[in-house]
Amino acid sequence: MKKTLCLVMAAMLLLLCACSKEDAESVQPSPEATVAPTEEPQHSELYLPDYTLEQVLEYFNEVVLDVEYSDGTGDVSLVQKWTGPLIYRIYGIPTDEDWAMLSLLFEQLNRVPGFPGIYAAEPGETENLKIGFFDPEGFTKQFSEMLRGEDAFGATQFWYYTDTNELYEAQIGYRIDLEQTVRSSVLLEEIINTIGITDTTLRTDSIVYQYSNDNLRLSDMDWLIVKLLYNPAIKCGMDKEACAAVIEQLYY
């Protein structure tokens, strides 16, 4: 960089010597002609250039403030999330691929600012998240009341305090008769459902897209919703308007 600067200055000196004083003055740029460098607009770390605030709010409202299934108690149009650690225990026998998928997702979630953490239960410790791997008959029996006759590959049940909307217990079930690719997609989907994010019909690339089990990773928008939901400024019990006001500040 220094070498280039010296060459440019030397060329300017030669030019000044070859010209008259008037000519030299005529080639000097006027202060008014100097163009200030333009600065790139500054955004928060959450900002995604491909998505507008309106799109983010639409998706957030669908998957956070519109719970797919409810027992009719409490107000499911308000924010529900965990405020304490998720302590899980595995029931049944997951495959090596299942373990790898879950371990990676748990590691990623534990890096999200504000997320309370998800950890394996120690011996003798009481879990608040049961993760079960069932044969088809056992799965249907375990979740029959919730499924109401629907054919499903996985299911999530969770409970929350109706006065605070804090999640405090959950149970997930997976069928073991699935091809591994489908099984891996269902694994991711049900874990994300469990932390307070329900299914979508808006975004086909989402891990919680209702009509597909083909996605094997959370989309950028999925991760944005996770980060928004668990930002400390978004609190349990907040409604649509309160969330929108906070997200507008966080996103830009």
C-alpha cells in the first residue's frame, strides 16, 4: 500500500513541474468536487437481507403465536417458551444417525443467546423432556388422544403455566419404522416444536413445514425465529402487538 502511494505522489510532482502555475492550479480538485465515501447501512446481527420486517413478523406470528394443537386452557396466542433448562432423557433405542442429529441440534441451540439450555439428565435427576423412540403400535398408543386418528411420524406434547405461559414439561415421540432421511427431518421438527415454535404452511424451506419431511436443516428464517423468541426482550405472555414492537427494534 505504501509503495502505491509513493508512485502516485511522484507522478503528481512531475505533472506540477511540467505545467505553469495557473495550469497546476487548474488541475487541483476543488473541495466541492471531493466525494465523501458512502457508508453501508448498519443492521443488527439478526438482519437477513433477503427478508423484510413484514415477512419476519408474518412468519413469527404464524409459528410462535398460533399453536397447532391445544387442550383449550390458557391463551395460546401469547408467547410460550422455556425459561429454565430442558433436561432430557432418551427412551427406546435411537440410531447413530439419530444421536448425531440430536447432538448437533442441541449444541447449536445452546449457543443461541437467551436460550436456557438443553442437557441430558444425570442419573437420578428428574427430566422435564422425555424423548421416546416407539414402534408404530406403541407410538399410536402413547399419543392416541393427541393425534385423534391422524397418521403421524412424530408428535410433541408440552405443558405450560397458564398464568405465565412458561413451558415446564414436554414429551416427544418418534416412530422407528421410518427411513432414516425422513426420521432425521422429523427429529429436528419435533425438537423445534417443543421449544415453542409450531408448524408453518408459509415456508416450504422450513424444518417445521407442515406438508413435507424432506428438509434436513433449519433454514436461516427458522434460526432467526429461534433467536427472536429467546431474546430476553421477548417475554412469556407477550401478545402480537408487543412482539412486533420489540422485533422491529431487534431486526434492524
